[in-house]
Amino acid sequence: MRDLAVVVPAYNEARLLPGALAALAAQTDREFTLVVVDNASTDGTAEVAAGFPGDVVVVAEPAPGAGTAADTGFRYAIRHGATKLLRTDADCLPAPGWVATGRSLLDRAELVCGRSVPRRDEEPTWAQRRIYPAVVRLAARIGRWQHRSASARAPFVLVHGHNLAITADLYERCGGTPREALEDGSEDVTLLNRARQHSDRIVRSEELVVETSLRRLRGWGPRRTLLWHWDRRYRPAGDAVHVR
């Protein structure tokens, strides 16, 4: 295990995971161990992950939930010696300097929340590139009031579970990512709020960039997607909830 690990939870991502693997293989900093957590996939996700042309470990997590899978991956990496942790998702494309930027930022911060932009290969519309991200940023500003806490040591910032970096030390101190079903809460927001109770070295960085899929937005529409992120006020029926 390298000192830096990249954790990728994956549930039935055999179609999109190759893109994420290619983006990680193209990083300017390749000195990392990739930990892909197969969240009980039935489509060959584990086999695809094992084909990563670098240092890779595939870990199985049968309990459903992105937070549960992420926690399994983070704790596996920590147990095996990683001190710096980055997370992205299987439908995302980290920018070429993503690992290098995350490594550098964790030299002076304990948790870094990065910037999310639409995947260019999905040909986003102008509204998907401009208006929707602006609404998300506005919602995060409102979230500062919703998540205000007298005991917090750092302000609330916009956080994306598919683009964050955290030290192993802070991850363990704060209790890590909640192990809960995907529909029960936003595991990234919970992790951030836990971390805010333990550290004042939490930053939002526009330099840590990941391209993320528009499939949820296009499948559910803007209103339902925003309601989903707003404390799960919208919950799709059946297996559609696992779209990440």
C-alpha cells in the first residue's frame, strides 16, 4: 500500500468504471494505491476494476450504500498504511493533476472538498454546465445556516462525495463516513460535519477537479435531483436509488 490511496466505491459500474480507471491511469502522480470497493455488484465490476494498470486492490462490501462502501475502502487503506486518502466515484473522471493536487493540499489541510463539473464527453447543455452548478452552490450557501454549529471548528463548505481528500488521522478522529443506506442520508455532508467538530483545517479548493456524470440529473430532472440532495426529500423507487 502506498502512502496515498484513492478510494472508489462501485455498484454495477462495469460500463462507466473503465473511464474512471483510464483517468486515474493518466494522472501526473501515479504513486498511489487504487482501492475499488465492489458493493455487491452483479455485472462484473470487480473484474473490470482488477484490470487497472497500476497498484490496485479490489475489496468486497456486501452491505449496500455508497457511504458504507466508502468507509470500507478508507479503513482498508488506513489499516494497510495509507496516510492520505482521496475519494472519487466510478462514474467520474478526475482531472490529470487530481492526485498531485490532492497530495499537495493535504500537506496543509486535513480535509479538502473539491470542485465538480459535468463530464464533457456527455455533452452537457449550457444550463447543465452553468445554471445547475450555480443552483448547487447557492444551496450550499443556504446549508451554512442549516448546518451551523457552535461547536464546529470550521465553516460549512460545499462538499461532493465524489471529490474529496482527507488525512487518515482526521478520518479516524472524526469517525469517518456513516455506514448507512444511500437513501438515508448524504454521507459526504455527514463526514464533513463530523470533521468540522475535530479540525479547523478544512478547505474548499477549486483546484481539485473531477468531472461527474449527468445521469442522475438527466434521469430524475433538476427538481428531483436537488430534492434528493436536500435531505432526501425525493426518493426514487426500487433500484433507481442506487444511481450515483
